[in-house]
Amino acid sequence: MKTKSTTTVDQMFRAFSDRTRLRILSMLYRSQAGQGELCVCEIVGVLAAPQPKVSRHLAYLRKAGLVETRREGLWMYYRLAPARNAFHQKLLDCLGCCFDDVPQLARDAKKLKQNPGCCS
């Protein structure tokens, strides 16, 4: 029988198992050093993916408890959720040390810096 914490752990691992979601998490992790959040249009611009697809991935990350949202007018902003427990903190720590070794994530970070976004 699964407990709520087991289900949450399963959801977090599933969230990390998708390449697009990892790219999103990487961008949000890196944005913490700057403004701390990204508009969905900025994420769409970097991923070069349709907005509905990106929104579905962001909804999955939110359901897994990995991201939080803030609405401002027409725009939705996303940021990493603070760690709720030691396991969640270890996953966040992994974001910082593991992503530097993945070339696609470095390209995403560079593109994010160059892209002013649609809501700037």
C-alpha cells in the first residue's frame, strides 16, 4: 500500500525522468540566482516548444510539488518550490551539481540569458 509520502517520492522521480521537465527545472534552478522566477513565455522561448505542451509539463512539476506559481495579470510565473523535507532538498541539491555536465542544459541557460522574454 502506498502512503502519501511514497506517492510524492514517485511523482518527484517521474518529474525528473522526463527530458523536457529536467530542462525546465534546470532553468528555474539557474533563475534562482537572478530574478528567482520565470514567465511561461520565457520557458517556451528557450524550449522552442508549443505553449500547451510546456504548460502540461509545468502542471506536472507543480503537482509533484517541485514548482510554485504566481499570476500577474495575463502572465504566469514559475519558481522552484522550497524543500519540504530532506529528500526534496537532496533533489534540489542534485539540480545544482548535476546539470553542469549536460550540454543541452548549458545551451538552455545561454539562450535564457539572451532571450528577454515576452513579458519584459
